[in-house]
Amino acid sequence: MAGGFAGGGSGGGDYEGKVTSFVIMTCLVAATGGLLFGYDIGISGGVTSMDEFLLKFFPNVYHKEKALKAGGNQYCKFDDHLLQLFTSSLYLAALVASFAASITTKAFGRKISMLVGGLIFLVGAVLNGAAMNLAALIIGRLLLGIGIGYANQAVPVYLSEMAPPKLRGALNVCFQMAVTLGILVANLVNYGTAKMAKNGWRVSLVLAAVPAIIMTVGAVFLPDTPNSLIDRGQKEKAKSMLQKIRGTNNVDNEFEDLIIASDMSKQVQNPWGNIMKPRYRPQLTVAVLIPFFQQLTGINVIMFYAPVLFKTLGFGDGASLMTAVITGLVNVVATLVSIFTVDKYGRRCLFLFGGSLMLVCQIAIGTIIASVFGQDGLGTFSPALGNVTVALICIYVAAFAWSWGPLGWLVPSEVLPMEIRSAGQSITVSVNMFFTFVIGQLFLTMLCEMKFGLFFFFAAFVLAMTLFIFFFLPETKGIPIEEVNRIWKSNWFWKRYMPDDDHPNTNV
């Protein structure tokens, strides 16, 4: 819960209110911030597989890839650090920006962070589309990263604070739904622009301006959350907004809990110092390990480099891009499954089922690639075995999309009490962005060095993260965000860190 307050005026958070069309529309508009993230994830892999783009910015990769078509080590076809920097630089910038976004989000509200993020992303998209050299291309990517850092810091918190407890999971997953839609649109765009005689890659990159405009314009009209308004001293406006989003004037119990939570959070002068205290050890662990494991599933191997990976496995240019479209479509459909099940079956169930299925698929994919290419990378996929591999990758993507994809953002945002929420969300985003950067920068090199063993490497992390959920993550389904702190007292391990009182002691 948001300030350590359990029960409060509501008697356990059973607040009055209904699911209003206003709050649903508000959350859907906010969730479009995920389009920025998704479009960029999807667009980079397709662009880096386009011959015109490679010839202009990475001629060495272009000539090596053409030479290896006639034979040679297929694992190392695209291994180039500058090519990987094109993909990964964005996420390094997002990491740094997430800390600045934390200050903006707390001081000026969630919607201002979304507005700033959208504007900066828009400038980066235009610069990328117009780039004439590698330096301009990387600068544009860095600006995109700053925009994503702001959006990813503010949107999950906004959604968690606006949504009623019974729908918090579904509405928060809308952010991940927007991410998956962005990936699918990017894959479709790449498939179309790859057929252009000239400058197809420019069209792909500059179209990133479209989701930036959608989020920027949307942020102008979005209301601030009651939590944010209370935090900034606008209590009357906050109560009016709470009545509007709950569809009832009888919001006294929930409003009282929010006031108490805010007052307690203001006692904490240093959220960055306080989040390191023992009483917040469970939340800090979740804020770090869930985004860490989310990236070490290996999902961005598929999301960033799907066309490149499929070309490495012997698919033609068009087939590689179409296969990326198929995985993007699977990603969207499976995320819909999460929206309709996360508040019914709970977070733990989806985490555990998804992780188990991903583990099986990773091992199977690694085994097939080992049987075809071996250590020297000189094999060739048969059409039948290629189709089996694509099917396994699709199942793996589906399992991620209904579990670790959306829940990797939902669960950290909903377990953080208000007094450390902005700091905790920044940690979640920065850990996510750092390991996204690491995977983006090193994957093609790791594929060259580790070969098929890379898939077993990721499988080991999938096993570890599934065990982490089983033993250390309590269920948060249906618990009001103001009271979610009480879940830790029921866990066999975390209960030792929970104080007897329910109020944060700033002197601890």
C-alpha cells in the first residue's frame, strides 16, 4: 500500500465506485506511451537487415553478409559493435533519462513527464529519418532513448494510480499491449519499406514520429492522478478527480487513505536513501530483479534482431521480415490473453506458466540450432525444420507476452508505496534499460562466440526467474494500491523485514 497504511477509513480498501468510461479512456490514452517503446524495438531489427541501410552506414557488415551467403560461419554474419550500438545506444540514454524523469514525475506530475518524453522522442525520430552520417544517426537514437526513459517511468505509475483495484492489472497491461502493437506496426512498416527502391529505411525511422505525436497530444489532455495532485498539495482538485474516475461522490474512504499515504510519504525526505532501508527490501528486490530477469529471458534477441536472426538461420530477405511480422502478431494476440486473465488468475499464475513454457522453448530451439549448425556454423535449415523453429519461437514469444512482458512493468509499479514510488519506478526502468542495452550491444557478438549455447544461456535465466517468482513473490491481484504493503507479511522470507507497525519510520 501507498504509505504503509493498512485498512484506514475504508476498512481494508473495499472502496465504493464503478469502472467508468472516463478512467478507461484516460488509461488507454496514457498507455499509448508504450507505442514509442514498441515501435522502436520493432523497427531497429528490420532496418539493420536492409541492404541500403547497411551499405550506407555499415559497409563492412554489408560485404561480410554477402560473402557469407556463399558459405561460412553463419553465427558471425552480423557481428559488428557499431551496428549493435545503433540498437543499444537508445537504451543507455533511456537509463540515464529515467532518473531525471523521476524528479519531473514527482515535482510536476505524471502527465508532464509523458509530454516531455513525447516531444524529445519526436525530435529524435525526425533526426534519425534525415541522418546523413553515423554520428547523426546515433544522436537521434539517444534522443529517442531520453523520450522512452520519460515515458516508461511515468506511464506505468500513472496507470496504477488511475485504475480501480479490480481492473488495475488489465488497465496496466494496456501499456504492454501498446508496446506489442508498436512492435507489430514496426514489423509491417519494415516489410513494406524494404520493397522500396530507395530510402525505405528513412521512411521506417521517421515514422517513429507518429506514436510520439499521439502520446504528446494525448498527454496535453490527460488529467493528473489523484495521488499526484495530493502529493503537490491540490487536495480539492484531487478529490474532484477521484470522484470523476470512480463515478461516485462517495469517495471519502479512499480519499482518506490517499491523504494518509501522501502525508506519510512527505515524512520521507530522501526516497533514494529510504528505499535502501530494511523495511523496503522486498520492494527494492522486486524493482531490481523483475526487470533484470525480464531482459535475461532473451526476448529482445527476437524483438530487436528477429529479421537478422532469421537471415542468420538461412531465411531470405522477404521471408525474414515476414517471419518477424508473424512473431509480432503472436505478441499482440498473446498480450490480449494477459489483459483478460491477469485480474482473474493473478500475477503468480501467469508468471509461472509463462516461464515454464519459455524454458521448454529455449531448450528446444537451442537443440535444433545445434543439430543444424553445430560448432562451425556451416549447416543449412531444411524448410520443415525451419518451420518448426519458427513455431517454437512464436510459442516462446506468446508465453512471454502473457507473462513476463506485461507483468514485468505491472508488478514493480503496484508494489511500491508512495513514499518511494518515483524512486522505485526509476530503478525498475533503469535496470530494464541497462540490461536491454547490454543485450542489444552484445547479442550478435555472443551469438558469434557462444553459437547455439546462447539459447541454453538464456534458458538458465528463465529457470532462475521462474523459481524466484515461486518462492519470493506474493500475489497482488485485487489488492488496493494503498494497501499492497501487507502482502509481504504473508511471505515466508520477506516477513522478517516487515516491522510490527504499518507506518514507515523515517528514522529507521
